[in-house]
Amino acid sequence: MKAEVSILAEIPEELHRSLKNYLETHPTWDQDRVFAAALSLFLLQNSGGENNEASQNYRACARVYLETLFQQ
């Protein structure tokens, strides 16, 4: 079962402008897809697989990242 969690976050105005411009030129992407890709990539780059739980989290983030990138 795929669960989703809603997040409210404030971002700098410059980042918002960049996101808006990106979304205007990439119609197959939406704000939720961008945030899911960005957050999962951040977690992949900044987490380690020192133990079993961390390793499972890493694989889950990798799955979300790849699914987000390649969804149509």
C-alpha cells in the first residue's frame, strides 16, 4: 500500500521562482513530483547503510526516487 504524507514548507522566493519556471517548461512534472524527487535524492546522498534499518530506508528512498523520475 502506498501511503502519502502532506508537508507544508516555506522555501526562499528565488527557489520558488526557479520551481515555477521549471514546471512551466516541463508539463509532465508537478510540484509534488519535484519535491518527492528532490527529497529522496537528498536522503540517498546523505544517509548511510550502517545497519539493517538504514539499509532498508536507503532502498526505499532509491525506489521512490527512481519511480518519481520515470513516471509518465
